[in-house]
Amino acid sequence: MLKAVSQKSSNSLVFQTLPRHMRRRAMSHNIKRLPRRLQEMARKEAEKAVHQKKEQSKTKCRKARRRHINLVAEFNRRQRKNIWLETHIWHAKRFHMVKKWGYCLGNNPTEKSYRACYRAMTKHCLLQDLSYYCCLELTGKENELLKQLGRICSIDTGLTFQEACCLSGRFEGSLNLYRADCYPEEMLGPVTFIWRPRDGSEHRQLWIWVHPALKQDILRELKAIFQCSEPEEICITEPVTTSIQEEKQMEVVMSPGKKRKKEDKEGEKVVPVKKIIGDGTRDPFQSYSWISQTTGIGISDRSMEILRYRLIGPLSHSVLTETLKAASVQTEMADSETELNNWWVENCKDSEKVSLHQCQSAIFELLEGMSSPSEMPPGTILGLTVGDPRINLPKKKTKAMPDFEKYQDKVRQLYLEGVPLDCAHSFIWDQDICKNVTENKISEQDLNHMRAQLLVPGSHLDLGPCESKIPILLVQQPGKMAGEDRPGWGSGWDIYLPKGWGMAFWIPFIYQGVRVGGLQEALKHSEYQRTPHIPNDFPDCQAGRQFAKELETSLLEQFKRRPPAKRANYVKLGTLSPFICPWGQLTKNWEGRMKASGGFVRPSSPHPECCTTEGHNYCDPKAEVVRETSPETGEVEETMEITSSEGALKPEDVTSTHDLGERDETKTSDFIVLRSEKLLMQLSAWCYPTAGKDRRIRLISRLRQKEMTEDVFLPILMSYPRALVWVNLSLLRKGNPELHAMICIPTEDDLLHLSKDKLFCGPQEPKHRDIFKDKVQRQKEEKKKKKKGGTKALEGDPLSVPDKDTTEDHEDLILGLWSDALPDVTSHCSRTVLGYVTRGDFSLAAGCGEALGFVSLTGLIYMLYNQPADKKGLVLLRTPASLQYRFARLTIEV
């Protein structure tokens, strides 16, 4: 008994075994405060804890972990799962980082810079790292390339690969790709492309730049049409060759309890860890280059081999001219032992290439006298070879400004003639030269050592023939081209450079006063240009559908985290699908409406008590109607209550699936997005109202379009029964459109009220009744009874026996969401739904709420045909969590 009492059997500390009235706080760190009979036990306990702590502490101190050799090994290890851009460390210190498409990317700055980034895009310059875009290189005979590439694009949507100005290599082109011979269905995604200028042979080289979300689908289709099944070579990249060295290094450096000293034998054997340059996730045994045995066409994946930066803003060319200086002509090698600049010396021996370089340099200097990049022809390409930009770093951060008077006459000539075809040539197309430039780059350490040896600290460092020469490619981005307002807004330059030189160009750009943006700034840039963003605004391609599913899952999880009393009840608000746009069902319902009505008939104002489509009543005729007054309009509104959806709907009017993620929009054949330029110009002309004397008629005649008659639009509807149209909407008065807002058709009463009262904000949607509330309550009660084990008691009570529909079909009902199959989405509310918003916010560029989205082609023509001439294009917008409709102007910019 005495032995058992003396030994501590519990997990508590020694001083915790004492009665509470004897415990003191000092006992936890001072053993002498304990009673003498317990001091020996406490001393042993402390020694045991110290011993365990020493064994567990295998991690090094911060100073050791921050040692350069350990840092590089750790960064290389972390890059094997997600690709890091060369500017990753710089971004990670200043941006909120996200993992997307296999990359670690900067989402938005940590500092408040929303308006500052807009000012930079509008007045100065915004810098973005677009190196995560993937480059697919095609090589082969020009005829063979064009023959097969013509199958995956259409001249109906605009440019093709064989456009003369792009085929010469003088301009960059952009187009939409489809699966071979499937236009207008089976959309793959938008791409940009650059042809290498001709060198006199039939062999051509083509770069296709794609978004990483679209890369696999497009690469698979290219390999299929060119029949490239056999790999050309196994690409073993530099990062993989250093992996074994890194493992050995980690074994030596990370071994616990040992310090690495200079005289240590292990320290002498340590091999410096090489930093990963390019894609660190590439498998050494996987092929990244394919060749066709029949046609000889080669396809190479050059992702992360060519870096790409984008400068946006009217002074982006001033930043370029201040940062970069054309390389000097060099005819002799600086050192015969190294290969530094040997390619440049060989080319400088050719007088034609020297004269071409001088011509390129002269044109590049002229950019300083331009007021905006939008003054250049869209997609202009300028090749150039520049010196090391780290040499020209200013002493402190400055703001690059143009000099208009210096090159006034020559700039005017450049506007008229553009950049000559020969000046589009660049050595960056040659992989051997790019590899040479990457491998022979002067390190930052050596450069700083040379600066330290200058006699006058801070003076210009002249490296002479030892200065690196880097081939680059400048591509003009035209900015906003469609529409009448803000032409050229958001224009700028893209700069392509070899891998390994990312930070060497990035820091000099920062020193010229640019503002850096991330993914959110790129989203706003496309939003203010009113152009679709990848992959958000491409619902007809696989990447767009995947993005919509992920967004729905995220919003649904966010919705579930809030208690029912603190979140919107979308059933009562009449919002069927608040987290995803049911494009497939929208187009299907509009097609059914037209077939049932047999034509375009001007509708009367719908009764607020019920909404009908195709003769089917979606509201219970016995529903109780409660009258209430609208707080904003002061008018008497009616509350629409839906008591049951069962029995009122026919099977063909309801989608067959119950899962939100498995509706009709997941199928590729359910709908298409109309991208025919000819038809979009026709619809754009029809959307204009008559403001002034015969304005719309004059506009239609100027655009050489036809008047809106049944003979004109019925063939369009027959060709595209289930099509969506990209539209932009601008609110007439106050309001802020949100994601997944509904675009609806105003009734005659709404338009009449607006014409009488210019301050009329818009009508209100009558409230709906939650038909799933009782089922959700019953489900909760069943779960509680199951937990208590009262299932046997339920058998004797017939009132509490759940229905089969409740137990099977509604296992996971969520209060506030429509849990059944969707009814007709067009007529569920008092205003007919035309489409949905994919992006919406207050626009700093327009000074009002603006939204971008898609509408049904059938519904759009139906609305325009029945609207009066002076009200063409007026629609209603309603956010998912609101009952208030707002008037907006719908336009189509081509």
C-alpha cells in the first residue's frame, strides 16, 4: 500500500496530485515550493520532460533554416506539387496566394489597392505575370498546318490561322477553337497565336497560347487532328537532374545534432543545390514533344519555357523604353572559355542582321513619344535583343513618363505605316539560343560583387562585352475595341522572354513605378473591357462547366455554414438556382415556349397571382394572396404563394435529375454560345432604341443590317434553337448587380410606369411560400428520433410515419433552397427570365452598376420584337437575395 501511494499512476503532474487548498502557482516552475515528500518525484519528472523534448526537437533553428542552401532545397521540394512562377517569392510576400490549375498564383494584393490598380490601368501602368499561360509550339510545313488547323476554327467567328496579316508573323491573332468539324458545338476555348516570320522555307513555326484550364483539351485535340501519337523525345529537365543532389544534401544538412563546418569532411562533399528554373513538376519519363509519322508535324509543350509579362495602361510603352535598352553590337568574344553571347557574336557578323537590329532599336525608341499603345495597329509584334536590365536600375523608384516632343514627326509616320514585317523577327524562337541565354546568366551575387568594386559607389556599371544579351518579343494588346465608349481602354504590351530571366526584368519594371496586379485585377480588366474572362464566361466548354461546379460547391458550403435565421431563403425570394446558372434548362424552356405558342405574340401583362407558361400553372390557384405595400415605390404589391409543385407540373416540364451539379448544363450538346460576328452585329443593331429622329434606322443602315421582321429572325431561330448570347448591361439608376442575378423581361405596365415616372426604380417580386419548410422540419424530427432510438415507437403512431418521398427523395433537404427538380425557370417568377449575370459590380470606368452575362437568343428576339421602338433593349435585373427589380440597358458589343 505504501509503494502504491508513493508511485504516481495518473497522467497529471506531481503538484496536481495535491489537494486544491495546498496548490500554489509557483509549484509549476519551482520544485522547492512543493512538500519535501514530493520534491524528488517532481525532479525526476522534470528531467524526463527535458529528455523527451531534446529527442523531439529535430527541427533546426530559424537561422539554420534560413541559410541559402537549406532555403533552395526547401523551395525545390515545395515546387514539385504546384508550379511556382519565377516571381513567386516576390508575390508571396505581398499577395494573397491561391493554388489554381496546378500553379501557385497571386490572387490580390494584401494592401488596399482596388482603386489604385484601376488608376494604374487608366492613367499609368499595371504589371501582371502571365507566365502561367501555356505555350504549345507547332512545327511543320505551312500547308499541312493550315489544312488541319482550319478544321478546329471557323471564319464565321472572326479570324482564322490563315489570316494574311497574322500568317506573315507581323500581327498576333486571337480566335475560338472547337473540336474538329464540330462548329458551332463542342467549344474548346479561346486562344491567341503567333506565327514565326518566314525565312524562305516551307517549314513554319507557330505558337498557340492557351489558358492552363484549357490546355489538356486543346492539346488532346491537336494531337488527334495531326495524328501525333509517338513521342519525339523524352524531355529531362534541369530540375529533375538536381533531385538526387537535393536528397543527398538534405540528408547531410538536415541531420539532427550536427553542425556543418568548413573543415568537416561532410561539409566538403556538399554539392550546391541548383534552383529550379521552369516547371518543377515535370516527370522526367513523360514526353512533352510529339511528332506525326505521316505529316511530319511536331507538337511541343513549351509551358514555363517562355515567360510572359503584361503591361496595361497608357504609359506602358514609356515603362518599356525606360527599363530596356537595345543590345550593343558585339563582334568579338569576351572570353573564349565561356559560351556567353557566342550566338550574338555570330549574328553580328552578318551585316543584314545588324541593320535589322538597328531598325528594331530605332522603332523601339519611338515608343517613348507615343501617348497610348492603342495608337498602334492591334496585335503589332516587335522583336528585339536587349541588354541586361539590371544594369540600368535607377537609384530610387521613379515614374516613367513619355517625351512627346522628342520624336513627334517620326511617331506620326509610325502610326501610318506600322512596324515593318522584318522587325517582327526575334531570336527567342530559337530554343538553342534561349537555352544559352538561360545557362549563361550572370548571377545576382556576381553582379553585386562587381558593383562593390566600383570606384564611385552608385555609378553606372559598364560590363562591356560581358553584358548578357537577351532576345525578347513585344506584342501590342489593343484594349477595348468593341462598343462606342472608351475606345482603346486597357491597351498595353506583352513581353515574352526566356526562362531564368523573370526577376531580372521584374524588379526594373517595379522601379519604374508600375502597380502590380493579380488574378482579381485581371478579372476586373476584362470586366471593364466587357470581354469574356477565362474560364468564368465560357459555359459551353469543359473548363467553364468545371469552374461553375466548383463555384457552386463553394457557395453552397458557405451558405450551409450560416444558421437559417442569418441567411436568405431563396425559395421565398423566388430564386430557383442561386449558386449556378441553369443554362441548359433556360434554353430548353425558351425553345418549348416558342413551340407551344407557335410564333411571337405580344403578351399582355401577367397577373401577379400566378405565372403561366405553355398553359401550365406553376402556382396553386387556391394560394392565399396577401397584400402589402412596397417600401420604395409606395405601390400595393401582392405576395405570391406557391403551395405545391406536385401535380401542377407535367413530367416533360421538369428536369429528371435532382442533383444541382448534374443538370442539363453539364451536357455539351444542350446549348451553344452564339459567336457568329454577322449575327451578333445584326442583334446589336436591333438592341438600339430610337433616341432622336430615326436614330436606330440610320444606325441599321450604316451597319448595313436588316430591319427586324419575321422573315429575317425566324431562320436564325431555326438554325440556333438553343443558343446563348453574350450581353452587357448598364443600370439606369442606382443598384449594384451581383453574381447569378436574373435578367428579366419588363411588362408593358413596367415600361408605362417608367415613361411616366423617370425616378421609378422598378417593380418588386411578390413573395413566394416555402413549400419545403414542412418537409425540412419533418426530416429534422426524424433524425432526432433516430438518434434517441425511438424507431420502434414510431411504428405504432401512424401520423409520424414518414412518406417515401420524404425519406428517399429528400434525404438532404436544405432550408431556403429549392430541393426538387427545377420547374420552368423562365416563368417561375412574375417577370419572365431571359438570362443570368456571370459578373456584376459597380464599374469605376462607367460610374454606375454594370453586369455581364448571357441571355437566351430566342428570348432576346422575342423581347425585342414585342418592345416599342423607344424602349428597345430595356430589361430588369434582380439579384438572387432580393425582391427588387432594377431597370437596365442591354447592349451587344461586337
